[in-house]
Amino acid sequence: MKLPFVSTLTFRYLCHYEDKMRFGVAKPETGFPFVSAFTFSYLWELFYFLSVMKRGFIYTILLSILLGSCNHHDTEKAEILYQNGVEMEKRYMPDSAVIFYHKALKRLDESNDNELKSKIYNQLGDLLLEHNIYETARSAYQQALYVSKELEDKSNLSHAYRGIGKYHFLYKDRDSAFYYFEKPLGFFPEIKNREERSSVYNNLTSAYKLKNDIKSALECNAKALSLTNDEVKRLRNYAVRGQLFAMQMQYDSALFYLEQASCSEEKSVKASAYFKLADLPEKSGITDSMKYRYLQEAYRLSDSIENMAVSHQIDRQEQIRITSDLKEQSHIRLIVSITVSIIVVLLLSIVVFFIYRKHLKRRNERIFAHKWERQEARAQENENRELQIIDIIRKAGETCSKHFKESNIYTDLYKKINSDKESLSYNEQKSFQTTILKEFDTYLQQVSSIVPLTDNDAFLCALLQLGFSTKECAACRGISSETIRSQRTRIRKKIPQNFLSQGLGIVILGEENLSKR
């Protein structure tokens, strides 16, 4: 029974150290732990033979005590592990962050540092809630609630109550959410963290908004703004305040705060502000072309945020690959230097590897299925965005066409092209072309953002938007009807296939305007 006991401790120590290498706590090329691991491998070999010869029992006991002491929980490392977890969150590696937080909490099992415990539980709850793991997040907040009740500073206790409130808020349980959001007000003077005080009013703002009590929501939002010193948080509050004013139909104030929020350096705040600006009605002064620009910028920022998350995921996979290479090198060195006891460890490692590979295969299948669902949702979003753009282009064309048809220039043009003359004179063509391109500038700019147009293409699109027939367009240009048909075919080929399938060709090439004149 001596050898298995020693081998088990050996395996536990190496696994413990490899965990440290994997998550950046230790480096393989320097430091005592790495040297000790290989020194112990030689000692185990020696003690194996001594045990077989019935003369190494006392050495086996001493080594067991030494290795057991290597696995004790170092409470002084908990803060470092917590900071590493925070860093993993910033690098969009939530799975690694969760591992660090649990390691830190494990080190604090026997510690009385309830402030650090509650802070880690709250951070863990926030991370889990952000990734829709609701029940586990609620358990983390409840643990934070339990360990922070006796603390003099009630900041962590307030955070825990707010976390449970957010859990109920996400489940649309208004009464429970409001109950927990109001809890910190009972000990508000004991909350020493100014930003936590601001967060209390932020959550109350959301609760009142859900109850359609806009007046109370605005009051809480104003208190939150007065307490926060964080620039990102302040501009996020501006975005919320702008939306609240929009709900009260105070569009001037809504526009002011949303434009302020759109200047944020935080991409998520900026994208949210642009989406809300695009939702404002026309009476607020937001035109269709402005909405179009806001939507474009908002979707661009959303794509940028998503791509950033993907790039960090790629970085993480690269780190795992490098760690795997280091582990393989370590195994080669172990194979060269050790005997029977390490062979047993390698056999156990192979079994663990196959179990892990099976688990990894299942995990990858789940990730692939989730990625496919996201791609489907993304495709639907793109389709809706294209339809919105086409609708904006259609409205712009109708507006320009309506205004132009009310002018005397249109009447004069229509009479001339339908007279007995085959076509207009060169000077008349140029004059009408200049006038029409100027009148349809807004419409043509929006079309040109999707389809590259020459001046003649733009002139033809404007004529088709007025509902002119092929013959009438030919008369305006002084060319044949066949040339007009060829030009329309060339324009159609320039339209991107995704917009063409959504009906953009019908809009800009006049098929739906022939009967509108």
C-alpha cells in the first residue's frame, strides 16, 4: 500500500502544478516548483525500491507528509487568483475566469476574510448572470449575502441584493425584483462605495421603468448620475435617460442625452445609443437618412464587438495549444527519467485523456450547434436590416418624386418628351439632367451606398423613379430605347445579390413606379 499512496500524491502534485502553468500562475522554465516536481520523481523511484526491500517505510511516510503540505490552500494567493479571474473577463475568457474564482474561493475555505469572499461571489454571480446561467448565479449571490451581513461596509451586501434582484428582473418577476432592489436603501448610509450607491439607483431606474413609472425612474437616474464618477457609466446613464425622455415624448431632451451617449468610448454604450436614436420618431428631427446612418453605425459597432470576442477566443485556443506543447515536452522528460511508478501515472493520464477527448467532442458538438443557431439568427438580422435599407430608399425616392412632380419643370419636361419631337435638344438634355440629379440627390446618395452608379445611371434611376417609360427615358437622353434597356440590364447586374433578392431592383429600376405617374 506504500507505492500507490506515494504515486497518488505524485499525480496530485503534478496536476496541481500543471493547473498553475495553464492559467498563468507559474511558469515551467523558472522557479522551485518545476525543479521539485522532477526531483521528487527521482525520490519516488528510490523509495519504490526501498519499500519493496522493506526498508523504506519511514522515508515513504516522510515524503507523504512533504507532498501533502504542497497541496494546502494558500490563502495569501486568493487575491492573486481573483485578479487573474478579473483579467480573464476583460480578455473575454469567461470559462477561465470562473476557474480562477473557484480556485480563489477554495483557498478561502478556512479563512475569515469575508470581504474578499463576498467580493468574489458577487463577481462570479455577475459573470454567470451575464452568460445566462441564472440559478448558479443566484446561488453565488446568496453566498455573498451570507458572508457579507456582518461586515461594517455594506457595499458587498448591497451588491448581493442587487444581484438577486437582477435574477428576478430577468424572469419578469417585478415585485420580487423591486423588493431586492429597494433592500440597500435600508442601510444606504453604510454603503461606503460611491459607485455601488450609484448602481443601487440604476437598478431602481430599471425597476420603475418596467412598471412604467417614468417620473420615479427619472428621479433615480438623476441620483445615479450625481453619484457616479465613472465616464462609461455616466454615458450609459445618459442613454437610459434619453430613452426615458423619449417614452415621455420629450424628444428634445431625449435627443440631447442620446447624442451625448453616442460619444462614449465604450462600443456597447455607443451602439445602444445609435439604436435608440434610430428609434426616435420623425417629429424629433431625425430624418430617414439619419436613421439609416445611425442603423449602419450601430450594426457596425455590434459586429466589431462580436468580432473582438471571437478574436479573444482564438487567442485562448492558441494559449491552450502552447500549454499542450509544454505538457508534451514535460512528459518526454519524465519518460526518460522515471520507471515503473511514472509508467503507472502515464497509463492513468492516457485514460483521463480519452475521457477528456470524449467530453471535448461532446462539448464541440454543443458549441457547433450553438454557433449554427447564431449564424441563422445573424442571417435573419441581415435580412431585416436589408429590408429596412430598401424601405428607406423607397421612401426617399417617393418623397423626391412627389416634390419634383409638383414643380413646373416636371410639367415642361413631360410635355416636351411626349411631343412630336423624337428627343430633346442637347442643351435641354443637359439642363434637365442637372436639375433632376439635384432634386433626387438624397435618393441617389442612398442608392449609391449600395450600387455603384455613373452620372448616366443615376439620371436613368431618377427618371425611372418618376415612372417614365423606356421610350420616354430614351427621349430624355436622346438615345434609342434599346440602349435604355441595355443600361437597365447593366444596373441590375451591379446590384448585390442579397439586395437584389430582397427587391431592390424592383425599387430602383422602376418596375413598381410605371403605374404611379
